[in-house]
Amino acid sequence: MESIQQIKKYINDNELEKATGLLKERVLVNPKDDEAFFLLGNIYRKQSNWKPAIECYLTALDINPNSPARQAHEMVMEILSFNNPDLYNP
């Protein structure tokens, strides 16, 4: 199994498919790996795939309430709740 550090390198190198596959394997083996869920959420967020990103962040928070997934989840919710009325009234 690849280390978290190696998976982070794949993410930084934009090898998202490879990192996603490795993280999914990792959470199957250890469903309490909050860092893997957090990183998986980050990948989905980068892809603007909001629903699975939120699900991963919430899973990470269920496992570890002090996870950095809390801030990431809040950020996604802010993005999704953004409303600019000027966009509707040109």
C-alpha cells in the first residue's frame, strides 16, 4: 500500500486518478482513516465534484472531529451557497 506522503505527491503532481484509486483502496482496508477521506474530498473538490467531496469531508469529521476536513467542508458550503444577485440582473 502506498504511503500517504506518496499519495499527496500524486495529488500535487495532478495525478488525480491514480491518487483517487489509492485512497479508495486505503479506506477499504482502513475505514477509520480520516486523513484518506480528507484527501479524497480534496480531490473531488478540485474536480468540482461537490457531493462526494462533502460526503468525504463529513466522514472524516465523523472519524476525527478535529480533522482539517471541518474547514474544507465549511469552504465548500460557502462556495455552494454563494449568491450574487447582479448575475441575474445584467
